[in-house]
Amino acid sequence: MHVSKPIDMKTTGFTLLLLLTLVSAALAQTEKGRWQVGAQVGNLTYQRYKVYDGHSLSVNLTPSAGYFVARNLLAGVSVPFSNTSNSYKAGPSDYNNRSIGIGPFIRYYVGNSNVKPFVGIGFTYNSTAIRYESLLNLNDIKLKGSSTNLVPAVGAAWFINRNVLLSAGFGYSFYHAKNQGFLQPNPNTLTVTPITEKYQKLSFDVGFALLFGK
């Protein structure tokens, strides 16, 4: 004869309370009225050049701040910064390409768990400054330009707790730039010329953020 065990009401109640607490915390992470401040990092590379006794350093960093205008819907502003520099003790000239921009973005987090997929899109306007040092025994060359970048993105965010998250995702850039370049018809002549550039690029970025508010 089978005898069923009595249900432990205390254990059941504790389990339900724990589940409700977890669900409530997950919902509160992206509740309307909260703020999110963070940064994404991409394309961090360092390379040594033995032939010219030099090195190259490249980094992309995108700080951002956003506000949850509705549950799971974040709207904000990002400030992308990128810097690429080549430095040599012998051989080609030193080179530095620096860009900083600003633009709006929106992101929607899906679901109520601590790991939330997201979709989003951002647009930035960027200003670029390029410098070549001591090129072919001439004075330093300074060039400038501008670009726009439209980036749809998908990824996932891990909400470690109510106030901290880590994220990773893919973005597809629609990039359009108008920069200055130069021509060197002879050793004593330098001509600056406009350069237009368009391309699409897939990128992978990782980031972190802090969340504030009720």
C-alpha cells in the first residue's frame, strides 16, 4: 500500500517566495525610470614591428548613458572614441588617427530573466583628426575629416544583480566618411585631397554597465 508523504508547507512557501523574489528582481532591473551608465570595448589590439623597431596600438571605446523610458526599453546617448597609433624608431613616419563622436541609441531587452537578449540601433556623428610626424623629412602633416555610422545590433546582457550587467553582441555598421588625404608628386610638394569612403562592417563588442534608480 502506497502512502503519500505530507506536503511541507514551509518548504513550498519558501520556494514560492524565492521564485517571486527572483522574478521581481529581474523585472526591477529594467523598470521604467531607471538609469544605465556603461561602456563597450572593441578592437583592442597591440602589435610589435621588428623591422622598424616600432609598435601599433588600436582601441575603440564607447561610453554611454541611457534612461528606461518603458520597461525593458532603453534610450540614450553614446560617445564613441577610437585611437590608432603607429610609432617607429626607424623607417616610416609615426602615425596617429583619433576620432570622437556623439549620437543617440535605443535598445530593447527581451524577457524577465537575469540573462536578457537585446536588439538595438544607434547613430553617431564622428570627427576625425589624423597626424603624420616627420614624413619624408617634411613638417608634420595634419588632416581632418568626419563620418557617420548607423549600427543595428543584437546580443545578450547578463544582469549580475540589480545594479550591474555585462553584455556581448554583434553590430553591423553602415559607415560613411569624408576625410582628407594627401598626394606626394615629388619630395618637395604635398597636395591635400578629399577622400570619400563607404563600407559595411560586422563587429563584436563586449561591455559593462551600472544601473541606478528605484
